[in-house]
Amino acid sequence: MTTETSSLTLDKAQGSDVLLSVRDLRVHFPTDDGLVKSVDGVSFDVAAGKTLGVVGESGSGKSVTNQAIMGLHRGTNARTSGEILLDGEDLMSVSESRLRQLRGKDVAMIFQDPLSALHPYYTVGNQIMEAYRVHHPDANRREAREKTIDMLSRVGIPNPKVRVDSYPHEFSGGMRQRAMVAMALINDPKLLIADEPTTALDVTVQAQILELMVDLQKEFHSAIIIITHDLGVVADIADDIMVMYGGRAVEKGDVFDTFARPKHPYTWGLLKSMPRLDEVRKEKLDPIPGNPPSLINLPTGCAFHPRCAYRDMVPGSRCSTEDPQLFQFGKQQARCFLTEEDRAAVAENDMKPVERRGGDK
């Protein structure tokens, strides 16, 4: 039987070694056109040594969620609320000075574009050394340089004793991303946030960066949140997955279970639009029709219902009038009114819409 459950109960049940606990996070931006609800009530946990993959279309709230964890919305016009507990300490309520102590040391971030994240006027080595000395004020320049060279070597930068004095433009795209990984890990953070870390990299370099992150995670036992559009990346390195749509989590669960038995129609659409190498494809890839919703004027009811091919399977007009909460389906959660019987019928028809069993639209 499908029952509604609070995300707090289910998330905490997934592991006792919880490092990061996010509860009812909201990040809204007032604009001249209205209130942009970029993140609207997101909750999740990440355990030490585990990786959470966050996926969804552009504008779904993935990056804004993780920028909030870093405290990057402070000093802006963003209206934020909720709890972000890192090792039991609420990052939403700590002072600015305390946040600076934690940022870069306990929680670090790899940004999407390393060329814009790295300062063009300073050498790569100087920027990594600065990140180290901020949190190790007793370390002299020589110690920081040796630490930086060692970290550049560990992330696979060739000839690190020479390249430590190179400028960002003298690095290739893959080397700049490795340098960003080195900067993020120089202080052995408990939590690493990677925002599209393999964007614009060729597949060989992408595989190397992902392998590097996994190897360093094993060494430091850090938790990782990886934000990506690439479901293949999530399948490769993540333990759990959170699918976001319209500023909210629409599905959460174990990666294997979610890929094998997805529960939300949006997740079905993402998987159907991804090429598969483990089976012969007889049909063209099937993109999700329509466009993501405006975060100022979200549709009533389920935010995905205007694009959902399965909404007529739900009796009445619940999808367009009633906001679904996260329901529990075994070990997974999905923000959807479809029952397990509905999902079984869809699965039998290869995720194609089937006629509703009865009732009014």
C-alpha cells in the first residue's frame, strides 16, 4: 500500500552516519515580475563517505540548493529559510565569521566553469596555497607550497613542481578542473559539492575526473554531492539520487532502485531521453514534451502535470488541483499520485501512457 510519509523520517532511516541534513530549505528571490521560488521545501540527508547525485533540467533548483549550503546567498536579496545541519551545526544560523571558517575547510565546492572560478592574474599554485593558508594561519609559504605541489601531484597534474607556477590559461580544461579538485580538497573537507564538474570535458577526461573524485573520497571518507544533467555520471558514482523539478524534490532513493524502478513520470522521461548501451534501441529517444515551468508562476497542483503523459490515469482532477506530497514506495519517495498498480501498468507498456481505469478527468 502506498502511504504518505514525512521526508524527515524516511531520510534519517537511510543511515545513522548522517553528515549533512537539509530540512525544508527554501530560497526565494523577489523580482519586479514576482517571487522566484528557486528552492521550495527541499529535504535530504548525505552520509559520510556517500555520494548523492542531484539531477534535473536547468532551472530546477539544483545549483541554488547547493549554493545555499555554501552560504553563498548571504548578502543578496534572497529570502532563505529552513535548516542546513553540517555535523549538527546549523549553517543557516551561524555567524558570517563562523561560516568563513567552515567554507573551504569543512565544506568545499567545485564550480562548473574552472576558467571563471580561477583568477586569471594569479598562478594556480598561489590560489591553492591561499585556500590552504586561510585555514592554516600558522603554516608558512614554504609549507603551503609543498602541500600544494603534493595535492597537484595527487590529482594527476604532470610535473607539479613546475606547473604550480602556471597561470590558469596555461592549463587545459581537464587540468583546470583537476586544479579545482585540488583546491577543494586541500583542507580535507568533510563535504564536497561538485557542480557539473565534467561539463565541456571530453569523455576520457570526464572519466578521469570522476575516478579521481571517487578515489579521493575513499581516502578522506568525505561526503559528495554531485550536481549534473548526466544520468550516466550519477549511475557511475552516486549511492543515492534526488530528482528535482520546479524547485522541489520529486523523487529520492537509492540509485540502483531508482534506475531500475523509477516512481515519478518525470524520472521516467529523463531515463527515456538517455541513450542506453545495455540494450538494442528500436525507437528514437523520446524527449519530455514542453518546457520547465516558470518559478514565478508554477502550475497549480503537481508542477509537472502539464507535461505529464500519465495524468489521466489519476482519477478526478487531483494532478491539476492538489499538490502531491512525497509518498513512500518501498525504499523510494516520489511526489506523485500514481499507485503501484498504475506504475505496473505503465511498465508493462514500456512506460507508454495507458488508458485510465475509470473515473472523471
